[in-house]
Amino acid sequence: MQSNRELDVVVYGATGFTGRLVAEYLNNQYGVNGDVKWAMAGRSQAKLESVRDEMGISNDVPLIVADAADMDSVNAMVLSSKVILTTVGPYQLYGNELVAACAEHGTDYVDLCGEPAWMHQMIGAHSAAAEASGARIVFSCGFDSVPFDLGVLFLQQTAEQQLGAMVPRVKGRVRSMKGTFSGGTLASFRATMAAAGKDRELINVLRNPFALTEGFVGADQPRGDKPEFDEALQSWIAPFVMASINTKNIHRSNKLLGHAYGTDFVYDEMMITGPGERGEAVAKAVTEDTSMATDPRQPGEGPSLDERVNGHYDVLLIGEAADGRSVRVSVKGDMDPGYGSTSKMIAESAVCLVLNPELASGGIWTSAPAMGSALIERLQANAGLTFAVEAE
């Protein structure tokens, strides 16, 4: 069983851009001989050794050679560790066998997936096996969708304290964000669009806010695909590019929490662009932006250290009760969302599962129902995130 596993966390994809950042974070935060025993994994022993030496990581950190095309190596890696942390995407191209192996062998799993059609497929294919083996499979443990998913949970907990009950309506509003999308995110977007072009049914999955709720369909949801003026904020708002994945994960969280937010829960995400004519112009420009489809960056490419350190994000969440009362919270990150903050979030998600085996049973999860307040505490203590209640 897991208690007999030699390792706590294996970083699969440790020689890639994001994988290196995760390894660097684990090395700086937990060292080699601390409470968390971790290893680096990838396809090439020589490249793993080179990256480990280049980053100044101790030779005591184990290296594991594993390749998605070699199931013996994947199974050996999965059986060596309590948690597999994978940055090897697009997951629809390279993740099927790994999820299957983790579900079969009772090994916990975290990834950075923002590919809802693939997640929909994995839920259907491997939920029963994960439940039977005790494997906790947690998708989307980076910028999509941890700040938003845990932010909604934090808001609902605040609403219970301030208003006496959770609220049926939450608005996610990105106030500011500085940073670029990862080459891996862009590759996942391109792979998803290519797959949808071959299978029209996938388009229905991508458009459906309840695509990950396994048969449950709730209240009508805002489309969030056009600029509009938000009277409450006195600002223009525009479509937010991550909304498609975040909204699906948050509705899945609600379902896995026994519909704690209500069966009529409504959630949307938009980006605040400011008041007046300038705010309207920015909102229209954001709506018409197609740069993700044409961005040439590939997996393994990313921003400099200065760009990562100088990045940030600030998300406002507004909860509205049926009687007109409201509550506001914010989630802020101290580095760029796509790399610096994401690498810390997924690392802490993996460590949270290791140190809290009681938090969830086997199954395919999202961050809020699987780790909830325990992960919020870790992210605030270690990873530069801030969850705060805001005045009206």
C-alpha cells in the first residue's frame, strides 16, 4: 500500500520548463532530507542528471527514467511514490496511461490540466478504478483552477460566517494580472481545438459549464463571451480566457461537495477593464483577441526569472445572497500566474496530499473538495498566495 512507498512525490517532466520550476521549489522549500521525500522523473537519465546538476540540486535526490510510451517504466514510477506530480502535457496526448496507472495502483496524482474534454473522458474511464484503489486524482492544480476554485470555497465559508448561509451566485472578476501563458497551456489549447475539429461532440463538452458534473445539469449560466458594463463595479468587464475551464471545475467542486453551494448555483468569470470609454475599448480588444491561437511558443518555453518575479494576479470574488446581501473576498498571487505561481501551487497540492492522507477518499477530484482549507493554509504559508475578506 501507499504507506510502504519509498517516495512521497515524483515530479514527472522535471526537465521541462515548468517541471524544473517545481523541482527548484521543492528543493528550496523541503530540501533533500526533510519531511517530504521527492524525486525527479523524465525520459532521459542524462538530461535528468544535467538538469539536477545545473540547478544545484543534491545528488541525493533520486532520478527516475519513465516514458509514456513504455508502460513498464510508468508503472514502476507510479508504484514508487505516494503522489505523481506531472507537468507533461498536453495531457490528452501524454496523460492517458499515467492516469490509468495511478487509478489502478492507488497512487495519488496532481497535474496542471486545463483540458476539459480530456478530463471529461478520464472521469468516465477511471473514476471507478480510483475509488476502488484509493487513488486521489486531482486535476487542474495550477492557475487553472486553484485560485478560483479555492477562492469560491473561501468565499462560501466567509458567507456562512457573515450571512449565515452560502450564496447561490458568485462572480469571479480578475482585477489585474501580469504574466504570460505557458507554452504548455498554448499547446493544450491547440491540441484541444484540433481534437474538437475532428470530433464535433467535443465542442458540446467545451461549451457545457456542467461537462464535468457527470449527469447533473444546474441553472442557466452566464455566457460571459461579450464585453458588458458591470453596474456594481462601475466598470467594463470582458471575457476571461481561463473561464471555460475554471467554471467547469467549480461546478464539479460544488457537486463533489454535495451541492453545498446549492443546486441552482450560478458562477461566471470576467476580467475588469476599467470605467468609461477607455474601459469599453479595452474590453472590446480583449474580446476580439485571438493571440492564443497564433502564439508560436511551445512546451518548454517560458519567461525569464525577472518576468516571473515581477508578475502577479489579483482576483475579486463577489457572492450575492437571494436577499440582496453580499460578501467579497480576494485571491492574490505574488508571481506570474502561468509559471512562478503555478509551480508553487502544484507542488503544495502534492505535498498537501502526502501530509493529509485523510482528506479525501479515492476518486477524481478538484482542489476544493479534495484539499480545501488545508491547501489554502499551505498556499498562504508557503506559496505566496493571499486569501482575504474585503469590505463592500
